[in-house]
Amino acid sequence: MKDKPKGPAREMGARRGRVLEASSPRRGLTRARVEVGEERVLALAYPLFSGEIREGDEVLLNTTALDLGLGTGGVHFVMANLSQPGEARLGEAGHVMKLRYTPLQFKSLSLEEAHGARLEEGGDLGGMPVMVLELHSMVLPAALAFKRAHPGARLAYLMTDGGSLPLAFSDQVEFLRQEGFIDAAITAGQAFGGDLEAVNVYTALQGARHVLGADACIAAMGPGVLGTGTAFGFSGIEQGENINRVNVLGGAAVTCLRLSFAEKRERHRGVSHHSLTSLGRAALTPASVALPRELKGEERGLALAQLEAAGLPGIHTLCWHETAGILEELAGLGRKVNTMGRGLGEDPFFFAAAAAAGREGARCLEKSEQEAESLWS
């Protein structure tokens, strides 16, 4: 019997299978090898919904995304453990429901329930830098650049519900935790699995500052941005909306462009139309837009012309940072770094832009600390 090759399955939807082996690489996630007919497939299970998965269990798999060839990492998902149907917990505390009005709805102890008084007392972010990013693949270079520039600072990651909903799905977040590049994680909206669960991005930002004691925060969706090719029809448009949220709460909004010169699709070449729409039309308040100093020549000219045509320089402040050292360190991490199937060597400016945002976030924090010290000197 051969392992199933990549590509669309012959059947679509839900299929039964038998677990051949299972392991739990981290809290909230189980990986399983499952026998489905004459095939062996990789499947992910979330114990919150399925309970513990054991060898020999019969499971029901959701195969739709992989059947369609979507970017789920080449796996199926366990919908139910048919051999152990009573083991799912569906939450243990709290009264706030996530995945509401679906068969998978579960209760969670929200940040607002547990720390409401502290949020009301604190409220304002006090100038905390928030690096607002579009894609999950930007989080690692931004976090690394921030920590290298300001190693003593406490950095939180806020995962919105614009992409993957379970935090446990992200191998990147697990790596960031292990390496000390982020110190805590919050999940907002319908996303779940963070150290704190928040009803929305506003309270998640307040929680990062006033409950977790973060000096800075990265706000970005989980893996899996949705795009449709239309001007406003993409989940990453939350980047502009999140800039507004940061400014409403008195934070320092920092962001970067989705920048690529390896992209074959014209709408994403140079500065992606996602960035131009998010920052030029959805963002109603200003941010520091970080750019890599290594951007030169024709590529620099194209990017600046795109920004000028979209009117971004009149809204936001462009900030330039050296990023070559961060890209070298990324290459030496021994970890695959990629976006849209392209690696660091193929698409360096994509990662350089995110690294520049990390540098700018650290600069904003240093400036804020210096200003605070001058008040007491």
C-alpha cells in the first residue's frame, strides 16, 4: 500500500478512515496517519473537538480543501472520532462561545470575562508599537528583527480570525515560542487556542498590553489568506482596519507592504494590490510603513511609483531599515521559510519588508522608552 500522492482526491467531501498511528506534537493538535480505502493519508485532529485519537480508531475526515488543491499543507482534518464519540470536551470554562451556531461551537473563558476590570482601568495602549501585518508568513521575519533589535522586550502575537482559526495549526507559532521570538499569543474573534481568548482585536490589543505586559505586539492572521482577485474581496484587508484599531487605542501602528518581484500575477507584482487597497483605502489613520533599504534601482522605482499612484505617502510615513543581516539569520535558522510556495532566495524582498517592520517596531519602542525616561529626568 502506497502513501497517497499529492493532488486532488478521487472523492470529495467526507470520508471514513482508520487511524494507523497518532502523535501530539504540541498542545491542541494531533497528527495521524489514516488508512482510507487503499490509500494512506495525513490528517490533523484538534482534541477539543475529536477527543484523543488512538491507533485503530475509526474517524471521519473532512477532505474538501485537499481535494480542491487548496493550501492546507497537504492534509485532511478529523471531523469526528467515531470510535470514541463521547470524549470531546468542547471547552471547559467561561461563557463566551466560539464557532457559534455550528456543530463545533464551544465555550471559552474570554479575556473580557477574566480581566474585564483591568481592561477598563487600563484601556489605552500607551504608545505600544503594534506591527500590523497581512500574511502569517510575515510574522517570523518581523519577530526575529524586533527581538534582535530589542532582545529584552516582551513581544506578543495577536492572531486574528482572517485565516486559520486554530492557533495550534501554525508550526511557525510553535517555532517562535520555542526560540523565544514571541513571549505570548492571543487569539481574537473566532480564532482560538491562545494564552488569552479575546472577543475582538480591540480587547486583544488591550490584553496584550495590560494583562500580558507586552512591550510590543504583532497582529496578523493565521495561515491561509483568502483572495478572490477583486479589489476588496480578500481577508487581508483587515490590515488597514487593524491600523485604525491600533490608533483608536493609542498605540503606534507599524506596517509593511506585501512586496514581491518574483510574483507572476501582475496584481501582486511589486507592491501587491492588497497592500495598496488596505493602506490606501481601508486605513483611515496613519501608520509607519517600513521598507528595506536594500530596495534599489528599477525595483525601488516601481514600488515608489505604485505607492505614489495610490496616494500612500500622503497618508502614511515611509521608514527605511537595513534588513540584510536578518535575512542571513533567517537563512541560517534551519527552518523552511516560504510564502506562496516561494523561499527566501526566490522572493527576498517579501521577507525583507516584514523584517523592516520588525526593525521599525523596535525603533518605536526605543523612542517611547526614551521619552518616558525624559519625563523623569
